[in-house]
Amino acid sequence: MMDIAGSTPARLTVASHCAHGEGVLWCERRQALLWVDIDGSRLWLHVPTDGATRSWALPDRPGCIGLAGSGELLLVLAKALYRANLDAAAAGDAPLALVHLADVEPHEGRTRSNDGRADRHGNFVFGTMDESEDKSAIGAFYQYSARHGLRMLDLPRAAIPNSICFSPDGRTLYWCDSLQPRILCCDYEPGAARVGASREFARVDLPGAAADGSTIDTEGCLWNAQWGGSRVVRYRPDGGVDRIVPVPVPQPSCCAIGGAGLDTLFVITSPQGMDAASRAQAPESGSLFEAPLGRALGLPEARVVLP
């Protein structure tokens, strides 16, 4: 294994104590972080410059979120997609008003929406996962667009789809099934919602760790939060390990690069499934952490075009 002694460990940023933190991203317009608490059915916002932190209750569990036009978000809840005007809610104490866009697998009771991210062409790609104990590979991948609505992508079925992100040119889609110790990639044609054959990009080399949420930086490297591994790993475009950032809780779930200088790694975490003893040893599980990167590596988050 790589020697991580020289890597700066992530430190606590927001003690959010989410039931299942996920889906963190950086909004450069707001200079703020956004993430979701899936099991807590909440949306979170944090502004690093002044430390302001807010959260909003949601009507169902969120899987992931996407940035859209001015003041808007795409919210991917368990069984439906919605648009929401975040600026209107953030301006006062009003609840987050939602407008329904599309249902997600309404006739499949075993699945819910999970990880997702905007592509570089105004669409949003996400997956559905098996919520049953079986964790069978029944989850599918979808592209949502204002023009076409939901279109299924011809990717292999997955039990727990994760690590969805895109190369800087938007032509390569990265993804994984968290039950497999590898991250895959494929060619991606956004206009046709077409994908090429999947190929292995990188393997998770730490026993007990699973690939979870990822982000791509300006150099085309992929940063992956590794559930059960207490770490975020940076993979070079050739799939080799470049850097490992330790996280002081066992279950990092997603990461983003942001901050005013786009030079900070942010990591959201989860206590889901941890027993009482494990939670006592890692009481900040479910919180947000950060680590300095030393240079500007953040790639502004792509934005979804909403109808």
C-alpha cells in the first residue's frame, strides 16, 4: 500500500451528524457547499467564509442533487425528480418549494435513487439501487434532460451505483457498483444518451473499503471517497493511485473540491450501519470534513438545464 504519512488528514468542518450524509458538491456562485442526508431526508448548505449553515426538511429521502440555473437545484429524491428554488428558501424561513419533474421506477418497490451528477452538457445522470437485504443487481442508470426527460443508459445493472462523474471534456463517464472493488468507465455521448462498453478504470486495493462518491479535478484525476476505508483516493487518468487523504471516521461517502481558491477537498461522511461501539469511537461520523490540497484543482460543477 501507498505510504500516506505525508498526506494532510481531513479535519472537521461542520458537525452535521447526518444519519447518512451523501452527495456533497461545491456551488461557486453561492460560494457554498451543498449535500444531502439521505436517511434524515434533509438538504444541507454551508458557507465556509462566514460559517453559516442551514438545512431543509424534504418530503422523501434524497439520493443526490444537481446545480441548475440561478437559484435552482435539481433534487433527485427516492422515487422522483424535482426542481427547487434554493435562493427563495435561503432568503427567509420558508420551506423549500418543490416542482415535480419525473417519476423514477414507480412500479419497482425495491429500488430508490442513489448517486448522480450533472454531465458537461446540461443533463443529469444518476442510478437506482436495491434497498432490499439481497442487494441484487437490479439498479439502473438514467440520464435526465429537459428535452427528453428520463432515458435509461445501456450500462450493466448494479446493486449500489456510485462514483458517477465525468471527464473534463464530458466524453468519459465513470461509475461503479459499490459491491465490486473497482471503478469503471465508458465512452459517453450525451446527446444520444449512448454509452460505450464499460472498462475497468481502477481497483480499490484496501480490504474492507468500497468505492463511493467521486469527483473529477482540473487535471482529469478522479477523487473517490472510500466507504469503510477512512480515506479519499486520488486516481490519475491512467487509474494509478496518486494520493491518499486520511479521513478520521470510517465511512467517507462523497467528496468535492471547492473553497474560494478551489483548493480544498471536502468530504461528507455517514454513520449508517455502524453499531454503538463504532459510533462511540467515531462520534463525528455523518459530518463534513476538509483537507487543503495545496493548489487549485477544483473544476466548477456542471449545471443542469431544467425545463
